[in-house]
Amino acid sequence: MKKFIYTIATVAVTLSMGSCNDSFMDQYPDTELTESTVFSNYNTFKTYAWGLYGVFTNDNILRRPGVGGYSSALSYKSDIYAGYLMERQGSGNPYAFQNVASVASGNGWDFSYVRNVNVMLDNIDASSMTDEEKAHWRSVGYFFRAYYYAELIARFGDVPWIDKTLSDNDTETAYGPRTPRKQVADNVLKDLKYAEEHIKEDGDGENTINVHVVRALLSRFCLFEGSWRKYHELGDYESYFKDCVTYSEKLMASFPDLHSDWGEMLTSDLKGMNGIILYKEYVTKEMTNYVLSHVERTSTHNVEMPQHIIDMYLCTDGKTIDRSIDYEWGKTDKTMYSTFRNRDRRLLETVAPPYKVIPGPGDTSWEPADEASKEYIDIMGSTTVTGYGGGPGEAGKHKVLPLMNWSASILKEVPHFFTNNGGQGFLVARSGNYVYRYYNVWDNSRENEGTSDVPLFKIDEVMLNYAEAKYELNQFDQDVAEATINRLRTQFGKIAKMDVSQIDANFDPNRDPRIDPVLWEIRRERMIELMGEGFGFYDVRRWKVADWYVNKLQYGQWATKAQIGEQGTFVDLNTGFADNTKTEGYIYMYNDPVKAGKGWLDKYYLYQIPTNEIALNPNLGPNNPGW
């Protein structure tokens, strides 16, 4: 299949829009497209189905890694809402400061995509395909519908279950009540199990929906629904965890190898890469590309990491910063250099580590300002500096230092605070903690032509799903840790393995005390491994612990007044507000939401059904609790 799998075929658009009423067939003369001609054989179904791949960039789905445009926070929005990340500018997390307004329309309440899938499903039996071919395309349709319904359930809970194309006469369904969540979830699960048994093992070519992709969605959906049902006290959850384990095990057997470079999975071509199950494949601007790798090299990118989340990354000995003898901050200094020293390498691939360079002897060369300034340039293993260790980073390699903007101008120093630009207004981090998960220097960023690929399903996530589901079934032990978390830790190196026997109530004094210590460590690993890929808001909601993450005071790294300038200020950790009298401390970003009289509201666990929808169909009411 062509790399460009996300262009919606004209045929698909024509039918999905044109088949909205009973007079559809009367609108088109015999010489133009009709359902009977479009859905006649295997290849015409394949042509129509290309349009359904657009679900992976659908605006109604929050988890959209690699989608950003010049509003770069879109790709990170789920993790921002979860409190994992923050934006440099604005009024703070809307869920922390209760800025989530009531809506009359939108909010993701949209069933047009479901209709597009149902149009295809309704035409399968009348086609000339064989029974095996029909079962395959039914499986593809079930996958896409399930993928979209998984989002609707995650947002709204009870939603109408629509499994056929509605006509004007289907008023009972069109104006009926919402279907109970459990019934919808069971229907999704049933369809996915059918698809797992009947879809062509290899799909319709490279990087298409196949049996592995179906199993990956089963793994993800079953974990989500099982934990939602458990922690929101809905009951009937154990079977979901068991199914998660079953399908995760199948995938782990099919994908025994991991890619050795964790950072590279968001900054390179993914074709043939170990552990990648399905991915968004980008090519040149003339076809399809995304601009996030370009935006992360401009002044527009405004996604940063609060210091308390950086503090959640373990040290190289596998212990927390409170318990590790390897943690350096405060022992000799309180700089970013000591904060990042001896830490999980994934931190350095997520937040730009510190360095400082000065002009070298040539017109275009640069060199470290001093011996200390090149510590992380050496650690990252390559460099963009022509006068130090070679030329630009190679295609597909992990992050290289020093950083450069889209026009190849070298960023002289990290941290690069918002008021201390030194004549450089790009790659600015008000907190000092610049998030750059999609940053690379090998694609054609000058022409705004991002071509690195983005994973949609990968074995790393499946392994974390498996570990968590095994815990929920009281089956998590050292063997499971070795098969999952410890493989992920060692794939990229330099962090000790998890020793389950050593994890007790004192392992992390800063954990949420409501959570079992071992489960806390499993969840920590998930947060760090999948950071920036859009899982955060789904996770904290299904665990029903959003208050712990969202209500945290968000602040930046430790700095001095000389570093951040006169416009910058520091936070008083006791009051949760800015303190203009300090000359050094943690950088103020936002007020403590709880001390400011705000904070997470339980009604946020489910989205509001738009008021216009209930006005049109009162049977959809009452609205979700609290709305």
C-alpha cells in the first residue's frame, strides 16, 4: 500500500455523504457512482476503505500523536490535560482551573464516521466477493467502528449503539435513548473478536489493518474498559483483564524483539522497525506530511514538563530521587546538569538536556563553552556542531546536541528561559524544561516538510497493557516484570531492572497513598514509556485518580534571578503562589489550583453531551453527572 494511507478516497466521501437519505439512488444517473457499482468486488471495497483510515487523524479523538500543525500542543493535549505536561503560555490546565465550559454542540459527539463504516458493512453481503473476502472486509469494518466507539465510550460512557445505516424511517433508533455502556462495550468486544478470527493475517499489504492490529486494539480497549469498570465501581471487569492478557500474549509472541533506540521511534522512518505494529507513514509535502518536527524547532512550540513530573523519573539504580544515592541535585549545585545526571535515559529524550556552546574558530563551527558544558553533548552520542565531533545528526538517529531551529541556527544554551533569549527567540522554555519528543534534524524542516513516522500501535504499549492487566488479576510477579517492564528498561539502557521484592510502602514516599506501591511503579513506567504519545488523560481517568495528577502545583526548574531575568519570578511551595521577593528557587508557572479555590471536578471523568443534542432528542438525557 502507498505510504499515503490517510487520503480519503473521493468514492468514500461521495457515498458517505450521499447516502444520508432514502433518495440516494435517485440523485445519481446510471453513469455515475452508486452503492451497487462502488461495492461490487474486493478492490472497490479496498478503495472505499482507504478513506476509513482517516480515523487516525480524526479531530474527535484526543489521542492523536504526530498531529499538531502550528498548534503543536494538539499532539500533547492528552498529556497536558492529565497534568503530565503543561503549556508555556495560557491560563493553565483547563481541568485544574475549572475552565471547561458547557457546550451546545461538538465535544466529540459525532456519529458521521460510524455511518461511513456502516455504509460499507451494509453492502458486503450483496457484493460478488467470496465468503472469505466478505469476512475479511466485515472484520476491517468492525475494527474501524470499534476504534471509533472506543473513543465515544471513553468520552461519554453510555452512547447510542448504531450498527446499520439509518434511513429516514429509523426514528426509533435515531431518536432513542443512549445504549448502556456495558452493552456498547460488549458489542465492541464481540466485533473485535470476530475480526481477530476472520481478518486476513497480513491485511491488504504493508502497514494496513491486519490480525496484529486488531489484537493491539483488543489489548488497549480491554485494559481501558476493565480498569474503568473496576475503579468507577461498575462491576463486570475481570473478563476484560483476562482478554487483555490473552491478546497481549499473542502479540508478544509475534513481536519478540524491541527496537533498541526508544527515542528513535518518534523521529525516524518506521518501516521494518522492530515492535511497530501500525504507524502513520509520512512522505513529502506533496503527498502527506506533518509539521510538528518543524514546529519544535521554532518559537511557536510551547509544551514543557513541570518539575514534579521530571522528579518522577527514576535514577539509573532504579530508585526514586528521594532514595537514590545516584541523584546529584543539591549535592554540588542546583543546576539542570545535576538534575539530569544519572537519570532514566528516556528523560533526556523527552526534555532537552543542558549544554552551552560558543563560536568556534570557523565561520560555522561551534564548540562547548567549557568541559562541563559538553557533558550531555557527549551522552547523547552525536552532535550537530560542525566543529565538534562531526556534522549534522544522521537520519533516524536519536536527539543530537546542540539544538538548532528550522533554519539551522544553533541554539547556544539549554536551559533557554523565556526572558533570557540572548538574541535567540526560538526553542524557548519558560520553565527551563523544553519538551522535544518529535524533534529531529534530518527531515526537511526548512521547507516545513516533516516526514518522520509516528507509531499508532507498538509492542511497547502492549507489554505495559499486559503488565497492568496481570497485576489487576493478582498475577504480577518478577517473571512478568522481566517479560515486560524490565525489557523496556534495558532496551535503551542505563536504568536498573525492577525488583518487585524491593517495592514496599517506602519505595516512593511521594506516591499517591491510595495506590498499591507495585501498581504505582507499573503506572509510572507506563507514563514515562508513553510520554508525549497521548495516553495520559485516558489513563488518569480510567484509574479514577485524575485529582492527584491534575491538582498538582506546576512549576519549573530551580534557577536564579540572573538566569530568568526581571520578568521571571519564583513560586512559594507553601502557599502555591508567586513570590516576587525570592532571588532563586523553582520557577513560577501557575498557581496551585486547589489553593486558588479550583481543582479537578468529578464530573470531568465523563464529557458533557452537548445541550443541542439533548434538545433535538430529549431521550439522550439526562446529561452525564454534574453537567
